[in-house]
Amino acid sequence: MQTARELFSLIFKKEDIPSEQLVRCELACSIAIEAQNVPESGVVRSIDVAQILSSLNVDEETLIATLVSDTNLVNIYTIEMIEERFGASTAELVAGIRKLNQFKEFDINRRSDDVQNERLRQMLLAMTSDIRIMIVKLAYRVARLRHLKYEDPEACHQIASETELIFSPLANRLGIAQLKWELEDLSFRYLHEKEYKEIASQLNVKRTEREGYISRTIETLGELLSSHNIKAKISGRPKHIYSIWKKMQRKQLPMDELYDLRAVRIYVDSVKDCYEVLGLIHSRWNYVKQEFDDYIATPKENGYQSIHTVIIGPEGNTVEIQIRTPEMHYNSEYGVAAHWRYKEGGKGFDKQLEKSISNVRQLLESSDDPEIFKEISTELQSQNIFVMTPENEIITLRQGATPLDFAYSIHTKLGHRCRGAKINGRIKPLSTPLKTGDKVEILTIKNGQPSRNWLNPNLGYLTSSSARNKVKNWFNKQNKEENTQAGEAIYHREIKRLHAESLTLSQILERFKYNDSDIFFEDIGKSRINERQLASAIQRLLKPQIKLGSNQKSFTFKAKEAANDAAQTTAYVVGATQLTTNLAPCCQPKFEDDIVGYVTRGRGITVHNRACVNILNLTHDELQRLIDVSWNKEQAEQPDYQASLHIIAFDRKGLLRDVMSTLSELNVNLIDSQTHTDLQERTVDMNLTLEIDSNMVLGDILDYIERIKNIESASILRQ
């Protein structure tokens, strides 16, 4: 049995570690040894993984986290205990490594198509908060493959298949060649044992000997170029068994007809130097003419540029040589010519995630300093999330998507029938934001139909425009009478909630430019006018009045100073300030939004947000009616106002805290609160006096409050 000191020397290979760090390293070694004495619950030991990573020259923190991430330690050392001993940063690494090691949702039999494989790779990357976690996971997989010969054939095939389809491409994508080739070779060994042995037997020299040959060739080339005063960087490596087999398959050739079993790459400063180097090499050694390709003069379709030639090199062996500039190399590795995109089927890759990976590859390639691993320990950012169905099919959604978005992304009818959802086995609200790695099960009823509440943007049910359109289309297909009745009910509900009984229907119809109330109600029912737009219009028509009580602040609305209700004066036509302007009810542009004017027939200029869907969908002829407008800053800056809210709820612990938290998130200032709790009925009445920004819609505040658990209703306080 190794001692902690012996293991330290084997893993860390340093003598100049600061004393404080030395204590942490030795403690990690002791804990890893402790894991070996626990009855095994896993095949791979963290000590084996740390040895693999030690050869990659990773930083000490990664090695410490690896040593204490052994699966046998999960039930012995909690993340809190690890944080106490090693600090928060190491604890976060260990938590991430455990999360990936415990992720068992691979199903190779179901995941035979390239789309699902690619989604799984992206999901694993998106689950990784620190790139070092993925590097450790890949090393765990190498260690698992090394032990695979001791397992039954079914397990061998399963692990090797996962590696070939998921983990080898991830190592390739991240540019970690040392792990990539071993993952590929070992998985190939168990999936294609016969072919593996045939190729291995034909390679009449060992890998170490081939690597030695490459080193000698690089040295000879370096001397040749230096003697002609050409500055160059030279790298090279022998092809491994899996790579040889792939090329044999692609070119339909036996191994003895392949010329690039040994490959060298030369980087020079300019295109001129590329051709000068080519001339020197061809004058020194014979070359295979049919293997010569000039992709500088004639780039590949994807923009790839380089010179390829095969020479009969030292000792009579063939060597493939690639000559390129740093710019050509950058484009091939990180730009549009990046080879993994077409070798792995990288179609539809997440752009934001791709950018993060490109940065990682560049940093890994630019330095052998272990501190570089700390520099790249940033989150791999993704514009998407990746969630799973109960059958482990992976669905790609935008950040912030909900279970309802998930249901509609699978099938429109599933969305319509949805009435609940389980996330990772637990029932959660339909407005719950999903996270990468979640498993979602949709709960349905037989003859379900969508709810109009789903279209209320404040309730957070739907974030996808596609899903919202599916719901809108369903309501549009309902008969006129149903939509009209539903719209009228929504209208009266908002009037009651906002205590706006003083307004007449005709005032609101005029605000929305409608002459017929039935058509107006029908459009509300069809969600052509949503509840937020309706609440905003009602609020703008309500003229704030000062109403002070004698001993306490209690009022419906109180303006700090007279509010400007003339919306048409908040924006003007550039060069013609006398023209009448009106804010469009469809998009309700706010002060400092990017706006544009639309010349209407008989109603002056309507001011829209430039991103308004109605502006984006204008025909070519209608685009000619757009006009430049600008905000009138003096008149647009309306004062804050005060409002009193009445909330009815069922009592529970933390209710008031959640209400206060919601108001804080909305940036609403609480001036006064009066709360009465009926202990027998377990109900709560709250009267809250709020100071509200003039640009905020009261209906939004009411919606957010009603989303809080146990809240029955929220409305403007009646006087």
C-alpha cells in the first residue's frame, strides 16, 4: 500500500510547492488512499485518474479535486466537508466531477442518430461549470477503458460505444490530443477487436519507437530550415490505430498503401516561406507525387489552406508533411475550416458554446504552464439548454424555457393537453425555468386545451415565440362567440383588478382605435391584444389623483406631481414637431426604446418599437410609410406615483418575505404595509402602499404577486 508521501511524489512531481499547498496535496493523497480501503462501489479509482492527468501537466488544484472525487468517498465526504478542508474552489470542482460521474443517462441503442449524439455532447459541455471538470471526466473515461478487459462483454460494448460516440469527439473538440487518441484506440479495441489486432500486428514497431522516429525527423527538418535562415515551428506525432483504420475505411486502401502513418506539421510566417520550405524538402528527399496537394493555391470548399506532401524520409520511411502559416492553422482549428465540424457532424452547433470551446483550445495549445488550466476555468457558455424526455431523448431549448415550452417543442397537441410536469421526478409548476440535464415528464389530460393565462408574459408560462404562436392559433380557430365572451371576461377582470370602474368602455375602445366592442373583445379572446397591453392602456387612462388621509398614507393613486397623460407629446417627428404622434398599443414603446414612426390614414403618426412584430412584417409598400421619430425627453420623464394594493392569501411561513422579495426584484419601493391574519381561517389580508416607476405597468405587478404560492388575488385597493 502506498503512503501519502509516495503518492504525492508520483502525482505532483514537484519539490517547490508552497507549504500551505503542500499540506492540501498530502491531505488529498491520504483521502484518495482511504478510498481504496472502502468496499468498491465503482471500477475506477481516483488515484489512477490523477496519474493520467499528471502527465497532462494540469494544475495542482485539479489534481487535488481529482484525488478526492473517488466514487467511494461520496458517502463519506460531503461537498461541505471538502470545502472546509480544501476551499470553495476545489469543492466546486469536486461537485462538478461527481455530477458528471453520476450522470447515467446514456442509451447508445436509442441514440444512433447524429443529431442526438451531438445534443448529448453539447449537453455535457453545458453542464460543465469549469472546463477542468470535463478534462477530469475524460481522464476518468480513459481509466475506465484501461480496466475494461476485466468486465463482461456487454459492459465492454456499452462503455466503448459511449466513448466512441460521445467522449472521444469531446476530447477532439477540446483539443486534448493525449486523451483523444487513447479514448479512440481503446474503444476501437473493444468494438472492432479483429481489425484492431490486425492493424496492431502490422505496425512492426512500437508506438514509442514511432514517436522516436518522429522526434528525429523533426530535429533533421529543424536543422535544414535553420541552415537556410527560415524561422519555423515544427510538431508531429505518429497516427494511432483508430486513425489508421478510419483512413483505411475512407480511402478503401490496405494499411501498407497509406503514406501518412507518421505526420509532421511545419508552421512558417508567410505564404512565401511555405513554398520555400516545400522546395527545400523536395530537394532533400524524394516525394510521392500522387500524395501532393497544394490547398494554399486551391483551398478546400470550407476554406482550409495548407500544403500537404509525403516524402520518403530518413531510414526509408514515408512521412506526411503539412506546411502552413499560423493564420491558416488558426482557421483550420478554430475558424470555419475547423475539422471536427465536418468529421463529427458539427452541424447546428451552438454558436456561443463554440466560441467558448475555441477560446479553450487556443489557451491549451498556447502554453504548457499548468497555471493555464486556472485561466480557462470559466463557464462554457451556451445559448441553449438541453433537457431529456423520460426515454432519454435530448431536446434543445432556449435559455429560460419552461416545461410548457418543452411540451410544445415535442408536439403541438402535447402542449395543448399539458396540465402539469415532473422535473427529475418531482411535480413542479409549468412556469419553472428548466436547466441543462433536467429530465421532464409532461402530465396531460385527454381532451385538454390551452389556457389564456399561458399567453400572459408576466406569468412566465411560455418563453418561445413558436409555442406562443401555437397557443394563439388555437384560440384563433375557436368560434367568434367563444372568443368574444372570453375576451369580455378578461376585460372586466382587469377593470376590477385595477379599480378602473371610472373608465368607460368607449374610452378604452378609442385608446385601441376600435369602433366595435365585439371585435375588440374577440381580439382580446384571440390574444391579439394580450392582458399586459390591456392593463397598460387602462393604467394610462387613469388620471392619478392626490388623496391623502389624515393620519396615515392610504389612497388609490397619489402623484408626486401632476402626471402627463398626453402620450402623444412624449415623441415627435424629426423635423416636424407639430405633427401628432401616438404610442402604438401593440408594442407599447417605452422611453429610450429604439422607435420608428408609421404614417397612418387619418390618425397621425403611430410610434412603434423598431423590434415590433407589426413593423417587422410590413410589406414593401408599407415600409415607405415609416418616418424617423425621437423621444421628447422633457415630457417623457414622468414622475413616480404611489398606489395601494389589496392582497388576499392563505397563510404560510415565508409568505410576507416572498411578497417583499418579489417587490424588490421589480424595483418597487414599499412605503407602508398593513397585514391582518385570521388564525382560525388561516387567511391573510394585506394592504401595501407602493411607490412605482411611471414606466411600470400596474397589471405586471399584480401578475407577479399572484404568481407567489398561496396568493389568491391581488388588486388595487378600493377606497
